Amino acid sequence: MADPVTHGSDPLRGPGQESGAEPSVAAAPATATLAERIDALFRVVRRSHREQYSHEEVARACRESTGESFSATYLWQLRTGRRDNPTKRHLEALSQFFDVPVAYFFDDEQSAAIARELELLGALRDAEIRNLALRAVNLSPEGVGTITDMIEVIARRERGTPPPATP
């Protein structure tokens, strides 16, 4: 197993994360509960072969970093909202494992910013999306606008939303 606390130098990857297709991941909203915030971390920060960390893996790392009791069952209870009052040391251990500031769990403003970054992280793990973004880097502002318009038209079509009325 990759060291869960060391995320390497690539900001687009979690601990030991390699590139590859990843399904779209919605991060926790700013007003999310503690359980939703923890769940979002599990959904976005992945092992090197893009699988989620198990509760046991995370709990073990948290036990090792705090020296305190931290079971997989307790972590599952936090993640599902069955328990919602962890100790400060438990949250510090989770923030260290997932490489987010501990304020992610408390501060709605910081949580919102981190949730946006997590959403981007999830999208950029998809190799095709990352390739598209990298190709767009060298386009003029007009070219980027054209691509953006095309993506919006396709997204509306896929959602079954009619195009906006023209004047």
C-alpha cells in the first residue's frame, strides 16, 4: 500500500494516485454534514489503482498517527452519520491522511473551496478530460470560447434541455 500521508508532488492525485479514467465525482457541498464531507474525501482521494481506500486502511493510518483507538467501524459510523462527534485528534488524523486542512471539517468557507478543488480533482483524473484541457491551453481566448460553447450545446443535448431562445 502507498503511504497514505504522502501524496507526492502531483496535486491532481491522491496518495500514490496514478492517472486514468475516473468517474465524475461530486464533492461535498459547503453546507454538508461531517459525514458528507468525510464521504467526499473517500470518493475523491483514491489508491494508486483508483480504488477507494477501505475503512480499515484509513483507520489503521489514523491509529498510527494518533496512537489512539480508531476502528474501521468507528470510521464507517462517522462516514455514514451514525456518529458525529469525533475528537479533535481523530479529525486531525483524517485531515492528515486525506491531505486537507482540518478546517475542512468545520469552516463552511474553507470546505466550499476544498470541495471545488475535490470536484476538479475528480474530473481531472479522467484521462480524456485532462487531455482536452491540456489541448485547450494553447488556444486563443476566442477558440476557448468556441470550445466552451460547443461543450455547453452537447451537455444540453445530453441532458435533454432545449437550447436557449434566440432574440
